[in-house]
Amino acid sequence: MSFRPPLARRSAAVSAAAVLAVALAAGGAMNASAATEGTGRTTLRALAQPTGLRIGTAINTDELGSNARYDRIAARQFSSVTPENVMKWDAVEPQRGQFDYADADELIRFAKKNHQLVRGHTLVWYNQLPQWLVELGPSLTKKQATAILKQHVIDEVTHFKGRIWQWDVVNEAFEEDGTLRNSLWLQKIGPSYIEKAFRWAHEADPKALLFYNDYNIEYGGPKQDAAYALVKGLKKKGVPIDGVGFQTHLDTQYGIPDLETTMKKFAKLGLKTAETEVDVRTTLPVTPVEQSAQNAGYSETLQACLLVKACISYTVWGFGDEYSWIPGVFPGEGAADLYDENLVAKPQYTALQTVLRTAKGVPHRR
Ligand code: 9MR
């Protein structure tokens, strides 16, 4: 998995001079851990509430219920949650026919208690498949693979029926060059697995909003073009798709994508949009100029969402650096989240508050 944006857009990086000017104006060296977490009416969810925009986070269920500070932040600051791993196929059906929804159910309970909506993540993906399926995969016929995938989608959506706001039905179906990823599903079923998955999910829970979700489609290039062509085609055929999720895993070295323009383009197809997995990584240790670029990464992507009425949720991929997936995948990089290793709010957090304070008067969304 590369998570690097297409070359063509790298020149769109925030101008280094502009970033430096901001850093200098802010008094030179910025303290990376200095930010005051909002309480009461200044939490992220409270500031966003008048706009109808949901501010979400991915949740690491290992922490939930065992780390009081983690629970408190998750409950107070966010109005939507996404399970980081526990709704993935390897988690919910570790042995064939043996289901384990315990962790995901616990998250659903947490969300209900805290008046949060849930983004379901994810039904059809090439990754995090259970071992039994990885082993069985190569021998499957088209008919068998279709039956297995259908059963999975129907079982899981039915289990959570009425409790999921948005489902990431199909996740990361494209390669960087815009060709369909050579997943088990493409190999065995062909490209129609995508529309089938949306139809099955809709059949099982007609009220859930159904999303196609991917990374690097925030930047112009063949992957974004392919995703656009896909969802345009699905809409034209009457396939029940409601939205497109832009994961938005950013890195300060590649700059900030123009999500306002991009989301408006997708919205014109009659789709909702969401930023589903926002984080902004950088090389460590974080210098003042990188800190400033990270702040800009968060604030510009949130501002883009506020400027696009179709954008209904802005979700960060975890809120604490301690639990981030980044250091394991990009050695030497990190500090991508809103809170540091001790769950102390960072300037990125303040940057989001600042944008939300400007939101008065933006069109309301639901
Ligand atoms: O954050 C997730 C991490 O804990 C898992 O090990 C990883 C396995 O692939 O998946 C991470 O979440 C991914 C998400 O499900 C889809 N988009 C990319 C995310 C980061 O890899």
C-alpha cells in the first residue's frame, strides 16, 4: 500500500515560504504539545453541531473501556465513530460460519450512549480477510465466490441493521494507475462484484447510506478519474450508492489536495461525500514548519468539507498518536493525530476548533 499521492499533484504542496511565514508570525518555534482541549460548548462536536456536520473518529476498541482518558475524549469530542478494525471480515468471521461481533457491538453501545452515529467499515475489501478465506480463495469458482461474498455482506449488514449511518461497502478497489485492484473479488467475480455488493447491502438495510471509500482519490490523477467513472456509472445504472469517502491520509511532504473542488465534482453526480480517515503525518521529530503544515492539513481539509454541502462527515483516523497505524507502516514518520502519546491535545486540535468557529451560516447538512 503506498498512500503516496500521484506525482502530478506534489507541486500543489503548501508553499514552504507561506508555511514559514505563518510559523514565524506565530513567534518562531511552536510548542507541538501546546493546545487547550475544548470542553462544554468548545468541544469539536459542539462547535460543529449547528452545521449538522458530524465530526468523527476511528475507535481502537482495545482502549475502549480500559483507558478512561481515551473514553472521555472519544465521547466528548466526537459525534460519530468508526471501528478501526472490528467490523472487518477477519474480525467478524474468524472461522468459517463462526461469527464474533462482540467488540463491534460494544462500540455500537458506546456510540448509542454518547449520541454518536456509526460509520460501518468495511464490507468488501482485499485486505484483512480471514485466514480460512485466504486459503480457500484460489480454489473458488465464480459462483462460490459470489455466494460467499453475498452471504458476508448480507450477514453483517443484517446484524447491524438500523444501527449504521454510513457503510463503507467497497473499500480501495483501485490501483494508483486507475486499474481495478487485482483482489480475490476481481479475480473470481469480475468487476461486477462492486455493484453486486451495493445491491446486497441495500437489500439488507435500505436505510443505511452506502459509500465507496478510497485513499489518494483526493488528488487529481488516474485513480480519482477511475473512482469518478465508477460511481458515475453506478448512479447511471441505478445501483444504490449514496456517497464517496475520501480517506484523506495526508503527509506534509506531498501537500494538501483541493478537496473542495473534488468533492463538489462528485457531489454533482447526486452523491454525498465524506472525509473518512483523516490524518496528517510528517517526518519525526516535528519541526515548527512541519507542525504548521500539519495544522494547515487539518484545517484546510475541514474547511473544504464545510464548503461542500454534500460533505456530511469529517472523520479522523484515530485521535491519539500512541495508537496510530502510521509508525508501523512509515518508519520515521508519525505525529499524525490531534492528540500526542499522552492524549494531550496538539495544535492540530486547535486548528480544527478555529475552522469550526467560522462555520456559522454554512448550509446545514444532515
Ligand atoms: O488503522 C488500521 C490498522 O490498525 C490495521 O492494521 C490496518 C490493516 O490494513 O488497517 C488500518 O486501517 C486502514 C483502513 O481500514 C482502510 N484505509 C487505510 C487505513 C490505514 O491503513
